[in-house]
Amino acid sequence: MYLENLVIDAVEPQRLGRFWEAAVGGERLTDEDDIFETRLALAGGPVLDLCFPRVPEPPARQPRLHLDLEGGAHQAEVVDRLLRLGADPLDVGQGDVPWVVLSDPEGNPCCVMEQRAAYANSGPIAALPLDSADPERDAGFWSWLTGWIPVAGAYPSLRHPSLRGPVLELCPEPAPKGELKNRLHLDIRLEAGEDPDEVAAGIAERGGRELHPDWGDLPWRIYADPSGNELCVLPARD
């Protein structure tokens, strides 16, 4: 199994997708009416596809997963470029912090980070902070699911074994998940020979659960991690 997609629901997939494609320097994969996809490939590291499926309604609350972008010594220039691409300044009560909080064109928060050694070789996306009811527990769950390995950080954190690309940070949640679907989620891809039912059993053994929303006949299976965050497990490629 491996982490394949970062999925961001979008009212206007092309508008939001093109913003993020320009923000991270992605390579266009799909540009259709109901979905936009771009690929971020890091030399010697992971490949992460950013997918923007159409949904009918804008975000209803702050997301449990968001993007932290690498700024470092060029933080001001990165912020200025994102503002010109269509981002807006955003106050989420962050106070006096060394990072800059923005919103993308559909109001999803994102941060442009200051210089941190933990983000060396991250590429344009420094981190993927994910809310967790039990960060240590969930770090173990996501490590098993993705093959990413523990690394030092302010919170329990995982990274691709190459030590390149973004850091997945399991952050203490400000409140329990609730019933609303996360606006952003992660997709896992099975590899040839992996049994979907065995993976489902492994997810359940580690505190996750399978979900059965009424979304029609889909080729993938939908789960929640132990903190309730949705994820999809996609079938192995032919």
C-alpha cells in the first residue's frame, strides 16, 4: 500500500485545481467538468496526486486536514505569489506566529511556513497536519497504511522513507470529528497481490472502520481512521 492522493472537495474543480497546481508546480493529469487532477512528483521521493472532485456546497467548518507550504527563507515571496494566484489572508485566531495563514479560493486554510529543519527536502508542500484524538495511536495506524516512517517533530510525525516530501503530522484535535465529511482526505492505493479484505481487517484491528455511504457503486472502499477521519483505499492498478 502507498499514499497516492490528496483529495480536496471543490465547488469549482478547475478554479481550485488550477490554483493549487500553480501553487505547488504540479503536472496536469485530468481536466474534466467534475474533476481536476494534478501530480506533484519529487525526485527520489514520493509522488502525490492532488485531486479536486466536484461537490455541491462550500466548506461548512474548519478542516481537520490542511496543507502547510514550504516558505523558509522565501516565505514573503511565497505568500505574495499565492496572493496573486487568488489566495486571501486569513485570521483563524493564530495570534503572533512565525507562519502565515491564508485561504485558498474556496476558503480552505493553508499555511506558509517559516524555516524549519524538519521540512528539509520537503518540496512545495512542507506538511499535512491531520487532527487526531490520539496522535501516537494514529501515527501507528497511518504508518502501517502508508509505509511512511516516524520522524522527529512537534507532534507524532511520519514521512516517506526517502525522507523527501511532506511530513504527515498527527495533531491533537480541538474537538471530536463529528458527522460532517472532511473536506480534505487521503487515498491509499493497494499494490498488486494485496487482498482488500485483509487490508479491511487490518484497518479494523488498528481502530479504524469501514464506512458505507450511499454514493453508488464505487471501485474503491471508504474507511475512517481511529479518529474518524475519512480515507479511501483504491484497488491495485492493472
